[in-house]
Amino acid sequence: AAQNFANAFGDSLFLVLLNRAGGEFMCLGFLAFTVWLLEQFELFETLASIEIDGVSTPASGHVYLELVENVHIQLFLGMVLYFIIAWIVAKNSIDRNMLSEQLRMDWIEQLKAGTAKNLHTDPPALRKFKRWRVHFQEQGVKEV
């Protein structure tokens, strides 16, 4: 029953992030395999042998390979940084949603008990939540 309730709002942010990371890193792995394969067939040496008038190109296939490997590692490091930041944002979002839901449940309990009117006795987090919620309902959703 708890799993059905948890899935009522869609997949977990962590699950979505993990699936996305898996796909992105799979793509980088395919790119690494492609670079390795092109090196095995000496494509970079072939590229180095092509001369174009007025264009400065790398002199050897090894320079091309190093260039491609540098770009690949920069993509990898950028992706790792991106997913670390996304993980932090997802964790903070989940924590905030859980806190908001708990505060909402506390407010409902107060309404049932008839003790919801006195803001001065509320914990600071619940007081702030009530003010934001009432403001949103009165100002943000007037016409709904």
C-alpha cells in the first residue's frame, strides 16, 4: 500500500535521475568505443595525411587522437559534475516536499482538534508553512 501511495505522483526523482545518468554514461561508453575503433582502423592517421590549403591541421594521427580523448574526458567530467548537482537538487527537493507534506498533515490534525487558529503556539516551520500556503491560495489561485 505504501508503494502505491509513493507512486501516486510518478517515479522517484532519484530513479529518474539514475535512469538518465545510465543513458548518458552509456552514450559516453559508446563514444569511447567508437574512438577506439577509429584508432584501430587508423582513421586519425588518414585525417592527418589530408592537407587543406590555408587550414592548419594536426600533423599526426596521434594529435587527433589526443584531441578527441581530451574532448571525451571533458564531456565525462562535465557530466559527472552535472549529475552531482542534479542529485543535490533532487535530494533537497524531496526533503522539502516531505517537510511540506508533514506540515500539511500537522495542520490537518490541528484543524480536526480545533487548535489551528493560534499561530503563536505553532512551531516556526508550521507557522511559515501556513502563511505561505494561505498567501498562495488567496493571491496565486484566485480564479480557480
